[in-house]
Amino acid sequence: MQRVKMECMHRFLWSAAALLIALSVAISAAWAQNPQLTKRLILKDGSYQPATKWEVKGDRVRYYSAERYEWEEVPSNLVDWPATEKWEKESASHHISQETKEVSAELEEARRAEDARTPLVAPGIKLPSQGGVFLLDRFQRQPQLVELAQSGGEVKKDMGKNVLRAAINPLASMKQSIELAGARARVQSHETRPVIYVDVDTDFDSSTGSTPPDAAHRFRLLRLQRKKDSRVVGNLKIALTGKVSQQESFIETVAEPFSGDWVRVSPAKDLEPGEYALAEMLGEKQINLYVWDFGVDPSAPANPGAWKPVQPPPSKTGTDESPVLGTRQK
């Protein structure tokens, strides 16, 4: 997939170059054919007549004046033809150069915008333009980019304990756990301090009354607790008054803007082997129940579907032709 994206980028650059050449040719043709472009009919005394076009008829030059918008004539032997042709070529070249610079500036701006959407995170590896959540890993000394899928944190009620606790102490609060299916995440980081790049939509439900936090506080890392065949993201503590609070195992996280809409998230220190998740904070005390889970296991096998650096084509040595045996010279 990464190779396909790089090929798309190469096609974009080639298309941009072809467009630049085509525009230059079109501008040159327009200068030669468009009667509205002003020229100079330079006379031997150093003066000139601004004109859009002219034609030589015998010993007279008939030209259309760009000042008076009518046809006029001047003796042909008064026109400095070498100077006129030189000015026309230089003027056309300057006009094309200006247009080329403007087009080049637009292409450069488009290239910078594309680079911001698809920044380089490792040699030969770029983030995709459509966004998402990706973990930068290193397997067998090779950088690899792995996409993290969002997992649903389903609220599972432990009704037995809740009822028992409520029966013993009516003022006690109920607890519910947020769990992810499976004891192990599909993606395992071989790095103990993985780096995660995030570019997701910023739409928030205004009905909750919360304001979206900034990049430094929007994403947090959680340590998950294993529970048989599931992993616990956190616990909801529900008081009899209906007030809900969340209890999670947050770890110190560094989150900062990276490039364009991308945010770079990483733990402040090395992580111990285990299960983790990237969580999105919807407010100061609200967490999105859908998280991006991953594990840390330096001895884990390679992650399936990882994006690897795009390798340049090998340099060709030798020849594809079959060897020919020649006659030995005596």
C-alpha cells in the first residue's frame, strides 16, 4: 500500500511538471497569436509605436495602434526591424518567465500542502493523506508503520456484585467495567516507547456541554488490565445520585501538533510489556469509549500489514543477453 501511495506522489509531481511545460507552450503560442497583446514597432530614431499587429505592404508598414485603436502606416525604411524582433523575443520570454514563476509558486504551495498532509516519519515512510491512527514501530532494525483500528469499549455490568453491594450498603456506588474483547491486541509494538500519529475528525457533540481539548490534552495513553479473555480499559463509578465518574490507569503522555492536522503522541518514558490503548478525551472528565488498542512486546512476531520503507529499484549490473562463445584468437 505504501508503494502505491509513493507511486501516486510520483505521478502527481510528473503531472505538475507536464502542466508547467504545457502552460509555457500555451503562453508562447498566445503571445504569438493573440492580437490583444501589445508589441512595439521600434523606429530607427529610437522611438516606437505601440501596436497589437502589423503587416508589410510594399514600402509601407500598416500597423494597428494600441493607443488610438485604428490602423496607421509608416514607411518601411524607418522601422528598425532587428531591434523590433529583439524586443518582441525578450518581451515574450519575460512574460513567459513571469507566468512560469507564478505557476511554479502555485505548484510549490500545492507540494508543501501535500507534504503537510503526508509527512515523512521515517526514511521511505510517509503518513497517508486520508488520516487515521498509526503506530511507528521498528522490527528487526527496520522502521514500520502499522495502522491501529478503533475498538469498542463495551460497558459490561457486573450485576452480581452491584446488587450484593447495594444490598449490604444502600449508599454504596455501583461499578461497571469498560472492557475490550481478547486478551491481546492485534498490533504489538516492538519498541518500548512507541510513537503514534493521529489525524481524526474534530467533531464533538455540543449537547454534552464539553469543549474539545487542545492537542496536548485530547489524547492520552492507558494501561489496560487483563481479565481472563478481555482487557479492562477503565471503570465507571455510578453513584445513587446518577453522577458518573471514570477511573482509568492513565500514564504520562506527550502529545503535540506534528504536521498539518497530524498529532504526535508518545509515552513520557519507556513502557513495560503489556497491553495499552490510545484514548480520546472528550472533555476534562469524559473519555471516548472507543479506543485504539495495542500491546508492547519486543519479542512479538511481525505485525501483519505493516508499511515498510519504499526501496529504490536495484541498480542493474551485467546484461540480460545470453553469453556468446567466441573463437579464441591464436
